[in-house]
Amino acid sequence: MKLLKGRVLIKPIPYDGMSPGGIWIPPEQNDTFTQTHRGEGFVVLTGGGVENVQEGDRVLYGKHDGVPTALNLEDRDHLMMNEEDILAVVG
């Protein structure tokens, strides 16, 4: 697969019940928390012209950013987004 200019393919990290600060959120409140939670994932592929992230980077993005893309890469769902939709590179 070859991504076009400025596009990034992200493998989201599934929400495991913990807040970003390490606090466990009870199951009855998980839906409320995940609706306001920013997305987090790993960069799988980058297109030409992408300058600020590279494959393998752990990134944060807005909850409504990206287009869900079902690919046969490790049988997982991915998100395709523009590089400018990425909020931060973590660690």
C-alpha cells in the first residue's frame, strides 16, 4: 500500500478501562469516558510529505479525526487521517 501526500495510517490502541492518568474507570462509566477521550495509537504507514511523524510513533488524535479503514494488516481496524489531525507524538 502506498499512501498519498500528507496521509498517515494509524493503528488505534484499544481502550482498556484506564484513564490516561492511570485511574480505573468503572464499567458503567466507560461509555461516558470514551466519548470524550482523545484517540491514541501507533503510526503504521506514512505518505509522501509527512514530516513530523514516522512509522512506529505513538500519537494522540481527536476523537472524531480519521476515517475508519478495515485493512487486512494484522486483521485490525485502522484509521487514515491527515498529518495535521495528529495532536502530539507521545514519548
